[in-house]
Amino acid sequence: MLTSNVHTFGYGRSVRNWRQVDPVFRIFRYLGAMGKHMPPRTERAHLIVSCLFGTDFDAVYPAIPGQRCVFFTDKPALQTHIRAMGWECVLWKPDEISKDILCSSLQSKWVKFLKFLDSFDNFSCFQSITYVDHKFSITHEHINWILNNRDEAKDVLIRETPLQKETLSAEIDAARGQERYERHMQETRAYLYALISNGLISENIRIMNTGLIHYINPTNARPLSDAVYEACWRLKQPECQILWAALSQIHPVKVQRVAWEALNPLWAAPERPTQI
């Protein structure tokens, strides 16, 4: 029976608290300190991310109260507005702002397809991640629908496009009229033709809308999201719905498709704030 709180523990001097010298306790104390810098378990369950790069837009929709919402931008002047709308703001490479909408569109794929996880270890703890384009205004109702209707056996939940497009050619045709998509469409067609000719993909596939993607299992989804990101940059093609449709046939990621009408947030550019 211990009769005193004064012990030597073989250190040649007395100590009043075994916690001062016990190596196991020191390890647990260190891990406990590390835990203080991580979000609580409930917050680690789900992360919402969005982004805005370049010079073409200057407003965002409100974040969802009670959710961990992180907004990436390269525009220092937009930080105050983003935070006022309830988002955590991450300023990313502000010295590389591009006036070319093709370039800024490609930069947004860094967030959309989870490449930011390679640069920010503190976000890798989240069990699921929802990406939303800055033109979508999502609410508690949308997030609750996602979390209540997602198939836990799948890796990604994504919506079908509002128009029923059943082929790669249909999506290519729909992209006409937008210069940033058409600029390198010839190279994109050649890339898709090679995949089809080699029997790797089919021309016939239902097109998905990549403006809102819920990564049920981000780790399992990375082979597909990485492949789409890399193809977008290699081809200089920001029309990622074409490449998602093609590469989702190659990479064994389990995708849950939902109807556009099942999850239909407001889709429009947010209004410009009076002051930024």
C-alpha cells in the first residue's frame, strides 16, 4: 500500500508526483496536447469546402451555421467578405491571381478534386467532405438530405445533370459557346477518342454534374478525383464533367448517382457585395 506521494522511481531524488517522470504518462500527455489542435470528434465527421479564384467573381453565399465550412481563395481583398458570410477563409497563392478564366477555372479543381488535402494535413481527419461550387447556395436541408440519403457502401455521391445527357458527345456539344472549354476541345476529343479506341471507356454514359460532390469516403475516392484533376491540367480543359464521365469508367470508385431534382440548391452567381 502506498503511504506517501513522495517516491524516487530510481531517479536518485524524490518526486511528489509520478506523472512528472512516468514515460507512459508523458506520451499520453503529448497526445492529449496534440488533440487540442484538432477539431472535436463531431466536427471531424464532415467538412464543407468551396472556392473562388481569379478576377471574374467577387461574392460568395453564406456558410451553413454549425458546420465546418472552409472557403479557399487567392483574393486577399475578398477575405473579409468571406468571413462575414460565415466561412473559414484560406488564402492560397495570392501572388498567382490570373485574369484568364481558363486558368482560374483550372485552379478551382485543386479544391473540387481534393488535391488541397495534400497541402493541408489538418483537413485529412474528416470522415466525409462536400464540395460545392461558389454559385450554389446550399442550406441545412441540402446537407441533411445528403447525410441521410447517402449510401455508406459508396465512395462518392453526385447528381445527374438537369438535362438528360447520355453520351460524351452530348456534353461536348453542351460546352460549345464557352471559350474556356472550346479552347482545347480538339485535344480533349483526341484524348477521349484514344480511350474509346483502346476499349477503356464507352461513349455512352450518363453525364454527372460536378458542381456539388459529396465524398462519402475521401480516401477511396482519391484515385478518381486525382485522375480527373490531372487530366484537366494536362489537357488544359476546365470542362471537368466530360473527364469525370470518361475516367469514372476506368477507376474502381463506387459512385452513388442521384437525380438532379432530389438535391437542387439555388444555382446562380451570388450578388456582388456593396463593400469588399
